[in-house]
Amino acid sequence: MTTELLFRDDAYLKTATARVVAVHERGIELDRTIFYPLGGGQLGDTGALLRANGERLAIGDTRKGEAIDSVLHIPAGTPQLEVGETLQLEVDWERRYALMRLHTALHVMSCVVVAPVTGGNISPDKGRLDFDIDMSLLDAEKIERETNELIARGIETQTVWITDAELDTRPELVKTMSVQPPRGAGLVRLLKIPDIDLQPCGGTHVKNIGEIGAIRVLKIRSEGKRNKRVEIALAS
Ligand SMILES: [Zn+2]
């Protein structure tokens, strides 16, 4: 079952209404959602589903289902829901906004550290990228300063869609070796930060990189020959 992914066009939706399509042991499927499912290194959203009778069902995680664009909302308890009923969706906005700011910050940082990206992860309190680079080329103070200088330019981000075929002609767009962009739907979504970054990404981002504020580099360490890890947090 395909879910309409409302966050893909508007990452700032905090509430929405949706209908229950299926309830099973893996989770709750809705006809549309504002909950981002775990993927591309970004954690799945948490929040709540509100029934018409006022009952509140906590959602502890969100995952992708088996079908393309299907989303599983994973409840904390055992849900008593009817297929077809209308619910009010509430995403845990403070947590999601932190994820959006950190996620966008990693896009900016990936242009300060010029090396292939071998991995990444974003949680609400910190984010990291792994690079295939020599340790001696990673300077925490320099990465922090240059990333914050770019953030201070306050550039608007853009979502751009290209075809699979266009992406094939521009392999340089794929910086992250461990996460290949999703194929098969015919179109690939790119995040564009004009003059800074352009790469395939299905995650949620802030509208203007100025919203990140500033970052600090928490640590840099080696996680193996081709994985030098740079971990960051929001400065405030
Ligand atoms: Zn992204």
C-alpha cells in the first residue's frame, strides 16, 4: 500500500488528518502521512495519532513498509483502530526540527570536507558523516569554522527532481557511497543548496540553512581505514 508522503513537499507540517488503511503487527498504515520513516541515515519520526473520541495513541518509531513509499507507524502499545477511520496526526516537532537542522548541516559540512562520504547518521542530539580521507586532513576547528561561515550565508534550499537517466549521466552527484539513491520510481529527488551542495536525498531539510544557527564539532575519530568519522551537534 502506497502512502502519500506529505513531508516530501512540506517538511514543516506538524499536524495533518489521514485515514487508517491497515493495522497489523508491523504497524499502522495510513493513506497519507507527515511522519518520516527511518532512512538515508535519518531516524524515523515519533509523535501521536489522535482518534475522533479523543484517544491518543503514541507513535514510538516510523519505518518504511515493503511497497515503494509505504510507511509503517509503530505504536507504543496495542492500537484499537478501525480501518477507514480518520485520525489527526501530530509529529513530535521539536525532535523532528532538530533532525532537519542537523541533517541540513551535514549537507553543508560535506562541502567543507572534500572526500567521498562512506556513511552517515542523524539523531536529534548529534549527526555524523564518515569520510574516506586521511586523518591528518581533518581539523575540527577548521571544519567547524568553515561550516558555520557557510551556514551564516543564509541560503534557501531547493528540492529538485531529475530522472534516473539524468542521474546516470552525472555520477558525480552521488557523494555517499554507502547510500545509493532510491531507484525504480523513475525520478530521483535532490537537495540543492545553491553554490554549496547538490545531491540525491530523500530526507527532511530546513528551508534556509540559516535556521541551523551554528554547529560544533564534537569529535573526530577513525572507524577504520576508509571511515574517518566527524560528529557534530547544534551549537544551540
Ligand atoms: Zn538530505
